[in-house]
Amino acid sequence: MTLAAHRGTALGTSLHVVVTDPQTLDVATAAVDAVVDAIDQACSRFRDDSELSRFQAGDGRREGIVSPLLAQAIATALRAAELTDGAVDPTVGEAVRNAGYTVDFAAVPVDGEPLTLAVSPVPGWRRVRLFPATRRVEIDAGVEVDLGATAKALASDLAAAAALEAMHGGGVLVSLGGDVSVAGEPPEDGWHIQIAENSRAEITPDGETIAIRTGGVATSSTTVRRWRRGGVELHHIIDPATGLPAGGPWRTVSVVAGSCVDANIAATAAIVRGAAAASWLDGAGLPARLVDRSGGMTRVGGWPAPGPQTS
């Protein structure tokens, strides 16, 4: 089987679209682009004109009816918070900004003056309410929602589904910054995915590779989206319990799950959960690879040994 691929950028990160039938690449890529653009317009916190930014503008309590896509993104974020007991929480918006992540990451200065940071739990996801039947959203005063933890993975899942529909058959893989979703008929030996801390890294013959046939893979890492302020290393994964960049032993966690969203939720929660993450993932039956700060690796839940494998 001959695969065809498109490489580009989207949502401030890398975008890969791979199809099993080269003749469908253009329509698949167009479908993916449409979904990604819609997610950006609905959910971006870096665009003043995004639906989320406009909804959250102003002081005090915000309430109103949102679009179906923003409602789905908010529902996904709230589900993530519920599943992880708040380890992945969409009310980290102010904490992320306080840590220096105020613009699209490409524009974040690598170094800068010291910041004054204090331990302060985020407001908590229960202060955001969604009424699915009417798509009504209520956000309490003093709460800033950031959908970055789950919206990219949701975009991968929706984009893969949209591409498959546009292709009318075959198989497709979509990767947004390492958040991978597959749909349709896979290659005979599965979709081979090289696991890396940086989604922009070149594929190498000696890289650790797994293969999946359905679902998704996601990697969360503190090593790529990081910066320095006053000599202190900071990164984008916030611990809701402290309002500060998560500490703990793991620098990177990769997870395989039934969807990219679920893989992403588990990987991000594992970074936040710290030392307890390996047993938590294993107990959930999720194949995962955890990399500690020294580069040591722990594999749980049936994650295959290094080398081309099918899971």
C-alpha cells in the first residue's frame, strides 16, 4: 500500500495528514483544514475575535448561548476535568497567563525578567456550567477558561472523521502537534507512529515506533513549550492545585486510547499527577510510556517494547 502525506502547520504547531489512497489526499487535507480553522475560530485564546475570547470579554459573570462547536469543546474540557478529578481543568487561563504564556507560543520570548508567582489553586471546573440541550454556558466572575489542554486533540479527532467522510473510504491519520487520530481502514500493518517529545522532530530509523489500527495517541511534555523568566524554567502544563507549572518526576507521557481526546486527557493528567501517574494509567488499562527527568522510561498498560510493534 502506498501512503501519501501532507505536512504543514496549524494551531501554532505541526500538522500531518496521511492517507492510504494518494488520490484522496487533497480532499482529506481540505476537510482537515476546515475543521482546524473552525476550532481556531471557536476556541483560541490568542485571537481576540475567537468565539471563546468574545464570550469571555468583560468582567463579572458571563452567560449565553454558544455555537455547537464551542459547546462541544467546552463539554470535552469539562469531561476531562471530571474524569481526572480536576487534574486537567479548563479554568487555568489566568494561571497560564501569569506564568508568561500570553501569546501564541511562537511569539513567547525564550527568556525574560523574573515573574512573581504564588501558589494559588485555579477557580475549578465546577464554576463553568454547560447546558447541552440549549448550548447555554455560564462562567462565574473571576474565571478564565483555557481550552488548550483538550481542543487540539478534539480537532484531531474531528478532522480525521471529516477527512474520512470526504474521502468516501480508505484510511486517514491526522497529527496535530503529536496529537494523533486515525479513522477508516488502516494500512495492513497498522499506522506506524514514532514517539517523540517534540512533534517537529525528524523521523529516524532508531526512533521508538508503535503501530495502532484505531483510536489515537497523544504525548504531553514539559520539554518543548517551555521558557525562562529570571532564570527559572517554566512550562505550559499547569497543576490546578497550585496554579503553577506542574512539577513531579515526568517530563513526557505518551498514551494510546480509544480516541485522541482520551489519550490527551490521560497524558496531561499523568504529568500533573506526578509519582502516582504510572499506577493510575496501568489501573485504567491505558498503554502508556512515561519519561522521567533523567530520561528513564517506564512502560505500563501493555505499551510495547521498543521496536516496530502493533498495539
